Amino acid sequence: MIQLKDVTYARLGASSLEEAESFATRCLGLQVSERSPNSLYLRSDDRAHTLCYFEGDPADQTIGFEIESESELNEAATTLDALGHSVHVGTAAECSARKVRAFVGFKDPSGNRIELVVRPEQHGRRYFAARDAGITGFSHVGLNSTDPVRDEKFWTEVCNARVSDRIGDIALMRVNAIHHTIALAPARGPGIQHINHQVQSNDDVLRSFYHLSEQRVPIVFGPGRHPTSGARFLYFQGPDGMVFEYSVGVDEIENEETHRPRQFGFEPTSLCMWGSRSKRAR
């Protein structure tokens, strides 16, 4: 079984790096850690980067997950190859671009680009936000799924993800104590459905709601509260249609042996207990 430790980074193709940087700093509240002619690296916590925009097709999207060691990475590559997933071993230049010791890339059953990485770089200086959004770190991703039941089996049987709760067939899955690291979202094709950053307080969520509204950033869901994880949230749209989320107060699963996933109906009240409804097109 592939032992995922945490979600590490998102890599997003950008139609305009200038627009991406303006949004990431002025609106989202990340810190620029490095620029190159074709790439922009952004921090949200102690890591060297958790988001990289690169000049390219916005449909080119990748999520990285950390694993413990190079030996486990080799075992993961063998497992994936045996299951019929084409595995790409990162070159030295590709590893340098991702700021990791080593990685392998593959596509999950829905076609999402996934990278398993070893030893992602930390930053020697503390994270200092471009604006005071209260961000404490990159926390989870929503992944598009063309078959949530099939994909749940992949992430829980091939990898070490555990289901915390379900909304219909949508699985909210954790790889550590945090309620979920991966959320599967029904879709017609692959892609990142949303990118989550945790913030410090309810006030941060509401301050950002007003700030983003003033900046004319489209608000697509919230403010609200998820009945599954208990998190207070706000979803909003960035460049090239990517949706980002702020949340605070997400539950942790304290006892792995006794936790049993709850089943919620696939309906608006299962997504927000306050009554907010998503404006995002399905």
C-alpha cells in the first residue's frame, strides 16, 4: 500500500503569469518565494512552496503528495506499474523544478495528474503573507472524479487514504488526522476541483469575504459551515476558473479504530448547514 503523508503542492498552468501573481498576492494572500521567466512559486506555510503557476495550458494541473522515503517511492512505482498506471520517473531538472529530492508521476483512474514526492524543501524563513488573510497552510484538494466509487477504491486500497464521511458517493478522505486531504467531486473529466487553505479564525473567513467581494473576485460558495468536517468556509474563483477555499475549524479524527464514516445525502444541506448554496456550474 502506498503510504501518503500529506498533500504537498499544486502545479497549475496559467494563461497569464502576471494575472496569476496579482491574484495570488493581492487576493489569495500567498507569499512569492521565487520567480523565473516561466514559473511563479508561492508559499502558504513553512514549505518552500505549495503552489506553482507555470506558463502553459490551464488544463495542465498536478497535485503532489509526500511519501516517506526513496525506497517507498520505488515500491510505489512498482505497485502502480503492476496495476497498469504508466509511471514517469522525475528527471533531475524536473525534481529541481518541484523542489523535491525525487518523484514519480502517474494518472489516477479519472486521469488526474498525481506526483508522489520525497523530501520536499522547507524554507528557512517564516512564511510572511502578501496580505493578512490569516492563512496557516495548504490543507486539501478536491479532485474531479468520473466514477467516485471506483476512485474511492483506488485511494483507499492502493493508497492509505481512509474515508471520514461520504456525501452521496462523494468520499471525503484523510491521510493523517485531519478530516480530509482529498475530496472526490463528480465530474465529466479530470482536473482539480478546488484548492483549500486553512486560516486562523472565523474572522479571517469573513474578512476575506468582504475583501474579495470588494476586489470583484467571484464568490462561488459561502460563507458557510460544512456539517461533515465542521469547517467554516468560503469558496471563490481565481484565474482560469480555478476555485480556492478558505476554511477554519476542520475536525480531526482522534481515534482511527473507533471512527466510522457517516453517510450524508447528496443535497445542499449536506454541503452547508447554514443554508449557503454553491453558485458553481455543475
